[in-house]
Amino acid sequence: MADESKTSPKDTTTFKEAPFLALKGFLMGSADIVPGVSGGTMALIVGIYERLLNAIKSVNGNFIKLFFTFKWKAAFNEVHILFLAILFSGIFCALAFFTKVVPLQIYMFTHPEIVYGLFFGLIVGSIYILIKALERFSKVELGMLILGMALGFWIVSLVPADTPEHPAFVFLSGSIAICAMILPGISGSYLLLIMRKYDYLLSQIGKIGGVETADGMIALLPFILGAIVGLAIFSRFLSWLLSKYHPQTIALLIGFLIGSLYVIWPYQHREFVQQVSVSEVQYMTHPKVQELMNNPPDTNRPEYERLGEISNAESTFDEMKQVEIETVKNKLIKSEPYVPGWIGSKEDDDPNIWGGVIGILIGMMMVGGLEQLRDK
């Protein structure tokens, strides 16, 4: 029988488990940063997947009714507020730590083999733990595992296609992409890339804070509404599956994890698209311009600045010339795995082979700690 603390529709969170729950949230936030890995993946690995679904379901129609009639105490009694507060504090700490202290997004560009190898090893080792923890593993569960593998592989191998920017399709994109938050093995950002809405959403977010703030907010509204509706419906559907067909559903989710390993294999041919925007215009004598002239930027980063078009280029004096300082963002649009020196490798490949191997080994060694964390 499943542990009641993990499946109860009521919030059973205690302050005693708060440090471990915050750590689990930290691991979820860490996974969300890496393309191809979702927070749902880590929630399943650390044993809070069903509690997360129940917490999402607790934000229901009764909560909304009580909230908007200003019965806030009763409203928040409906929600798993302590569980969500502790979990999301861990998630936000991870996002802050791996962007400000240890810039994981930069390391994904400069040392991809190590970063992806770490998560690859972590998931491979965790798959064994999850299968071992299944209540049963008959032919039915094996069939669901294979089905999950096929579906997961099919989704992550899709090629991005042109799609409309109509509000109805943006709404649908939000509904589908948010499901990745609670669906192990599938990355929300990757689904947005497939639906050709990743760059569109970034461009709309970029408008906020400027003269086009209203336009950006209006364009994002269908996506936000779609995400809310998708999360509400999909979390309830998954929760129903787990209550009726628990071992089969877990086997299907494990299959998703196995299928998703395709995109986090550390050795990949990765294709990026550059998004260029003008951050400012300065005279050629400006210190920032001089610094960029003397020290060319490292283009092997997720974001960097470079010099663009020069105004009054025919002028004799630098004091009269102006230059655009462009902000360039590299966005991953496609990746193809290969085996160094063998399948799919090319002559110009120069992978950090040992970095990937060490990353995989470290990730697999971390699995022992995660297995202990599952019981906390």
C-alpha cells in the first residue's frame, strides 16, 4: 500500500520534513534549468510526484470561489499551502543559485558534456530505482514501459515546424507546454521549440518594461490562460490514472524517462539560432565600446554583447562615430546525439570525452543519495 503521506488529498506536510522537502524543490529547480530535463522528472525520482499532483489539484473551484469572495482563511485551508510554499522556496533557491552563483546555463554552453553527462547518469541510475520500487512488474507494465519509451522518443525527436501566432494556437501551446512541468521526461521549453513558440514568447516577454509593454502582456495572456487550464486538467487526469492504474502509469512515466535520454546524451551536435537586439548606441570612444574592440566576446555563451552597425563611419574622428552594441542570445533549436569516434561523429568534432564520462559516473553515484531522500 502506498504511503498515505504521499497520496492523501489533504496536506500532510510537517515542519519536520521541511528541510528535505526544500531540498527536493531545489533538485526540481535545478532540473528545470537544463533543456531536455523537467521538474516533473526530478519530482518522480525523489518520491513527491503524487503529492505534487494533489497539491496542484487542491487549487480548485472552491478555492477560487472562496478567494474572490474574500474568505481568504477558508480559501487557503483548501490548498496544500505549506507543501507548495516549502517546495517552491527550494525551486526558487535553485534558480537563483544556478543563475547567480554557479551559472549552470553558461556551463551548458562551455562544458556541455559534463553538465548533460551529470543529468544523464542521474536519470539512468534513477530509472533502476523507480523500476525496483514498482509494486509489480508484469507483462502489462512492461508493455506500458515500452509504450512510454516510444512516445518519449517520438516527442523529443520531432522537428520544429512553422505554426500560427493566432491567440487560439498560443493558448493551445500554453496548455501543452505546461504539462511538461508535471510530466517526467519531457521538457516544456523543448515542446515550445517543436511548436515554434519558444522564440515568439521570448520576444513578447522582451517587450515588457518598454514602450510595448501592453502589446507584450496582451500577446502573453492566451499562453498564461492556456497554461492554467492545461495544468488544471492534466494534473487531474494524471492523478486519476495513478489512483486507478498506479503500477501501469508509473511504468509509462518511467518509459518517458528512458525515451528522453536521447536529448540529454552528453555528446550532441547542437544547432542554435541567434536572437539579436540592440541594447544601446554609444560613441566609439565609450569605455564599453573600447573594451569590446580590444577583447572580442566569447560567442560560446548563451548570451553576449558585440559591436554592430557604425553610424558616421566615414568621419575622421572617433568622437563623431556611433556604434550599436548588440545583445546576442543563442537558443537551442535542434540536437543530434552521436558516439565520439563512432556513430554520427564528424571530422570537426572535438568533444570533451572524459568530461562526459566523469559527469555520467558522478550522476550515477548521486543516485544513492536520492534513494535515501525518497524516504524522507
